[in-house]
Amino acid sequence: MRLTEFNDRVVLRFGAAYGASVLVDHVLTGFGRTAAQAIEEGVDPRDVWRALCADFDVPRDQW
């Protein structure tokens, strides 16, 4: 998954303002850091998206 697709999915699922907050404020259960930190450190955006989906109970068909 490209970073642009990741960002598009975040905005579609959470909205622009809340999505931006989720990326920098929520510590992902599986990573022990925020989504923004994980991406900055080189974690694949698809893995970060899946972690967000798991933490926020996003339906599996939207992963």
C-alpha cells in the first residue's frame, strides 16, 4: 500500500480532523507507538492500517 492510499483510507474512515488526531495521538496496540511514528520509522503503511483497523474495530471487509 502506498502512503497516499493509506492517508486516503484514514480520511475516509475517520474524517480529516479526527484522522489526523488518530495518527499522532493513538498508540497502536501492536506497535507500541503512534501510526505517524511507525510510518516515519519505515513500517509498511498496510501494516499500520491493519493495526488501526484492529484497534478501532473497523469491519474486516474494509481492511
